[in-house]
Amino acid sequence: MRVLVAGGAGYIGSVVTAALLQGGHEVTVLDDLSTGHADAVPSGAGLVQATLHDSAPVLADVRPEAVLHFAAKSLVGESQVKPEIYWDTNVTGTLALLEAMRAVDCRRIVFSSTAATYGEPESVPIREDAPTRPTNTYGASKLAVDAMLTSYAAAHDFAAVSLRYFNVAGAAYGLGERHTTETHLIPIALQVAAGTREALTIYGEDYPTPDGTCIRDYIHVADLADAHLLALTAPAAGEHRIYNLGNGTGFSVQQVVDAVREVTGHPVPVVVGQRRAGDPAQLVASSDRIRADLGWTPKHTELPDIVRDAWETARARR
């Protein structure tokens, strides 16, 4: 299948691109390289540097049979102080992409959504029928695209899947996290272990959890890639499916720190800070629906293994 991967020079997009190539697909990556890296695009995939707003000529040239869409602004804090960037890139940019797809009669899409669409959960694990009440512009912009896909499926026979997940971690195909502004716990802890950061800040240790630190869902990027490939051919025309993706087990901040210490052999100094506003005690996604519908099963569920893959890939890049 001819596939266009929007945002394929980023962390998740590059891993999914590698998985698509391994599966025998013909892949073109569209990325503006504002946060992605050209050298992360796997050999065998074409790269076109362009924004979502300028995607029409790219699709007219490639004429893909399907699109996987990872291109987005994704910093929660930034989304609150620069919301215009998030509405422009994540929403109007996606609208331009969908219209470019419609112009070349490409109507199959898998969208990288987020469990941030749910906001503060009423119950955990979070199911797909949970209320969607995002607490930041990033989550709201992703929810807007989910609604857009529902209407495009109904009006224009798109076959669409939105995949909602929290924290992606680990590495695959020699590709790992590499963000200019790093906000994710595992890579920050690994930076401390590597000596490029002095200490790790834990924001609150008085939550109603077994060790007092927040619990989050961590899914290995290879398992995430498997889910995207399964989702690619799953929906029929006129159908928009929404699936949560999760490990099935939440891990606390302290458990992550302990795993990094175990894997790296580094003490990883910790500073305890105040709670951050809006941080729920526990966020874990239920993946029962995609397991039942598509037979997806995560293979990399042990936290030390997830950390080890990330650590070994980060060290190889130094």
C-alpha cells in the first residue's frame, strides 16, 4: 500500500514508518522538521519537507492510498500560553490535510489522538465512552480533530481510526525520543543518568497512590506501531473508530525512577517539588476495545525493559 506519514520525522512517526517499510508498504514522509529530524526518517522512505497547510501538492504527487497522521504541536504548557499555534497546526492544518486527501480520493486515515481528550477522569482505567472534557488547548485541539473525522466519515466516506494514548516510551528500529524541549519523564531521568542533567524533579509525593507519586500509563513505541498497522485496514468507508491504547498497568513516578536506577546503575538524584496544577493522581487507559476488535496485544509491558530500550538507543546516539 502507498502510505503517507504526516509527521514521520518525529519519534512515534519515524518508528511507525520503519514498521510500515518492514511490512512491505511504500512510504512517503511529510514533515516540516520544526520538531522532527530528517535523519530519523528510515532509509527506504521518501521525505518531503512541507507543512500540513501545504500538503495538497504533496498528496497530488504521491497519491497515497492511506495516511497516518502524527504531525502536531504537543506541549501541554505551551498550548495554554500560545493556543493560536495549536488551533492553527493541529486543527486547521488537519483540515487542509483532509481536503488534500479528498482531492486525490484517498479516504483512509489513522490519526494520532491523545487520552488528554478525556481531561480529569471520573474512573480509572479510562474507557472510550468516558466523558471528553480536555483541560488544556492541546487536548481540545485533538478532540476537535476527532470530531472532524467523525463528520468526514459520515459525509465523505472516510475510513478513519483515532488512537488515544498517554505516555509513549522505549525505542525501536534504533529510533528513540529526541525532543528539543524535553518534557517526558523517562528521557529526562535518562538525561540525569547520562550526566547531562543534574537532577530529576518529582512534582508531588503526597498523592493517594501506594508510594505517593502520580501513576501514569506507559506504552512501548513498538507496541504502538503494531496498533497503527492493525488500525490501518480496520475501518470500513463511512466509519470512524476510536481506540484507547495502554500498557494495561500504570507505573508511578517513583517506579520509573527506580527502573532507571536499576537499568543504568546511576543513582539519579531527585528533587521533590510542589504538585503541578491539574495533575491527576492516576491516568491509565483501558485497551479492551482494540484488543477485542483487532486482536492487539502489547508485548513490551515490563517497565525495566521499556527503560532499557530507551537507554541503549540514547547511548548509541551519543
